[in-house]
Amino acid sequence: MNATQRSIKVHVVFVLGKKYVPIRVAPSSIGTMAGGAQVALLSFPWVEDAKENMWDVIESHQGAKAAGREIVVSSSWNDEPMLVLHFEKISADKKSACFDVANSLIRISDSSKSWGESVSYLIYGVKLNDEQDDSLSILNEISLKIEGEYRGEIFPQSGSTLKKNVAENALTRTLIENVIMEISSMGLFIEDDDVLEESVIKLMSDLKIRGLRLDAESGNACRVLARDIARRIIIG
């Protein structure tokens, strides 16, 4: 690194598991974990809704190069940039996942370096389910490949937006599972799980618009609502 280059800390948050509702990771919470750093989401002005899953942007060569340039631009704002990457099943092919993600992050750092700034990565993980898998250990392997620092799993604080998002995501998953059981009990075979999931999510969204929200503590309410949703889906 030459004398004119600085090292920009880039915070990379991996959201792991199936996402049914938007998952918002507050930059301020990452800043707190990083010792009070001022953190901000990296912006991709040319991509609509990029904040939902930045992997859709950086997985391509051009996207990674553009991200590296944006990191250099954002460095003038005195904020440490944050990337949010969502993977439903990162552990499905461990070797491939490590290779693909690490390569994209390396491309970003190479691009930043070509614009006069070096990059160092801090890695975090958010799990959306309680399943025992090796998804978090994969993040450690990715960190080693890119010479970054793995900071571990993020445990959402009580009352935080992330805590509410993760709880709602889990509740939606349970509701979908109950709807599937209800439909199966009627002797019907579900040919496309994705279509059914979209139907349930849309109905839940309609309830929110009416100011209604399912009680996360009431398992019985979840089963009753699942029965009603199953009938609506069947009747159309």
C-alpha cells in the first residue's frame, strides 16, 4: 500500500435463512458492535431496492467493481460503509459459497484500491432460524479467505427493529407451515411451495394494511388463522 492509500473498514452483514419479511439491520447497531463507529449503508443509486440484498449487485464483476468505487466515494463522508448480503442456503454448497462470496469481496477491495483506497472487512452474521447448521462457520472461512475479521453472530437487542423483523419472520414461517398442514389434511397436494408462500405473505400484508397483526405469543391464534387462510386459498 502506498503512502496515499488509507484503509477503509467495510462492515459486511450476512443475513442467513429464508426471508419472508424485510429484515432491517440498523447501521447504528453495527457501529455499536464496532466500538462506536459511524456506520452507514453503502448506496447503489443505479439499483432500485439494492438495500434489500446487496448480493444481487456485487455478485457480478461489474457490480463488484462499481461497489468498490462507491466505497471510495462514501469514504469522504466519514462513515464506515455497510453491505447487507442475504443467503437463504449458504451452506448448501460450502466450497462454492466460500469461493463465490470471497471472490466478489476481493473484487470490491481490488476496485477500491485502484481508486486509491484499501479496504479491510469486518464480518457479521444474522440467523433467521434456529436450525443447527454450519452457516456461521462458513462466514469465518470467508473472513479468512479475504483476510477480514469475523465478529460473530448478531443477537438482536430487545425492542430493536431487527428483533421485531426476526420474530415476525419466524412467525410467518410457522404460519406457512400450519397452512401447509391444513391444506394437506384436506387431501390436497401442494405442487408449488413458493406460490403458496406468496399467497400467505400477501394475506398477512393485507391484515397489516387493516392495522392487524398476529400475536407472536399465541400459538392457538396462529393455528386458527392458518385454517382460515387455507380455506381462502382453496376457495380463491
